[in-house]
Amino acid sequence: MVGKCLDIFRVWYNWCFTGEDGLTPAERLGVAKGKVRMEDIVYFDPYA
């Protein structure tokens, strides 16, 4: 369970959490175009 919680936190931190500059770590690296909503990650369906 600890591993699952750490994975969720890692995804939230990299894709949802914005820093003082208003960017997420993924945006700073150029991997994302903008902040991702947590609902989009939790309810992601790869088959849709």
C-alpha cells in the first residue's frame, strides 16, 4: 500500500502540483503543455 500511495503522490506532484512560477515539473521539462486535472488521471481509460 505504501508503494501505491507513493506512486499516486509522484504522479500528482509531477503533473498536477504547480510551483511558485505557476508551472508543474512536467511543464518545466517540456513533457506537458499544461496542468493536468487529478480527475483526468484517476479516471483515465486507455481503451476509450
